[in-house]
Amino acid sequence: MDEREQMAISGGFIRRVTEDARENEMDENLEQVGGIIGNLRHMALDMGQEIDTQNRQVDRIMEKVPLNDTIRFKLVGKITSFIGKCRTLM
């Protein structure tokens, strides 16, 4: 087992040279950064899933648009005809 593998097992993020407090602090900071990056990764995955869900919902809505346009067009025609008939009665 080489030194890099040993550091990975022991959780070290930096190569120890002096084994002093600065190296300990750097290692702790890098561990925190790694945790934050892990959290960001999970958030990104969750956002991706939510976006996929919303995209499917938008697709379902868009499938209904042509039918709604047809219905609206027919209703506008009927209303226009009705208004025209009402005007002739006045």
C-alpha cells in the first residue's frame, strides 16, 4: 500500500510533511469543503429530479393546448354569433 492509499484510508486530504497544527487545520478545512461539496451534489441531484418532474408536467399541459385552442375558437364563434343575434333584436 502506497502513501496515497494510506492517506485515503486514514481520511487525510493533504500530504503530511511537518505534522503540525497548520496541516491539521488544512486537513479539517478540506474535510469541511468535501462535506459541503457532497451536500451541493445532493442538492443538485434533487433539483434535477424536480426539474424533470416539472418538465413532464409542462409537457402534459402543452399537449392540452391545441384542444383548448379549438374549444376557445368555437366558443368565440358562438358568442360572436349570439351577440350578433342580440343586436338584431334590439
